[in-house]
Amino acid sequence: MEDKKSFGSFIAEKRKALRYTQKELAHQLNISETAVSKWERGVSQTKGY
């Protein structure tokens, strides 16, 4: 569980440094806002492919 939170914190930190909202980041990555939110909260991680 800690790895997911660390990953989420990393994503949030980088997103904020770029001054992107979750919606803007999702659009740039062609994914849903929900996916970004889940990553940042440590609920889900990216698939490793």
C-alpha cells in the first residue's frame, strides 16, 4: 500500500509543478480524470506495459 501512496504523491507533485489540473493531465495522457485521481490517492496504479 505504501508504494501506491508514494507513486501517487510523485504523480501529484509533478502535475502540480507543471501547473496542470487533474483534468488537464488526463487530457494530455489521453486517460480519464478518474484514473489520475485514483493514482494520486493510491487506489490504483498504472498497468506495467
